[in-house]
Amino acid sequence: MARKPTRAAAKKKQPAAVETSESIEEQTRLFLKSGNKIDFIQSGVSGQPTMAVNKQIKLGNKQKAG
């Protein structure tokens, strides 16, 4: 009678995601050659939309006249 495996088979590791400076340079060159441009972003500026909600808190039950 064959023995049951006690563990799942090990998964193969994915190849390392390593870029060389030459490959990055080549990709950048092709990007620019295709008519695209690189934008300069000031330090401290984020391209991500803010997830915070602007909440205005009202204190008291004052009603506006009008």
C-alpha cells in the first residue's frame, strides 16, 4: 500500500525580478522614441488620490435664519 504524502508538493520559486541598468536604459530610450515624455514631479507631491474624507463637524443645533 502506497504512503499518503503528508505535505503538499513544494511550489517552484518565481524567477527574481531583477532589472539591469542597461535594460532600464533601453526601455526608457524606446519610451522616449515612441513620442512619450517624462514628467518631472516636485518632491513631496503624490499622484495617489487622497483616501481621507473631509468631514465638517457642526457643534450645537443652531439653525440658519433665512
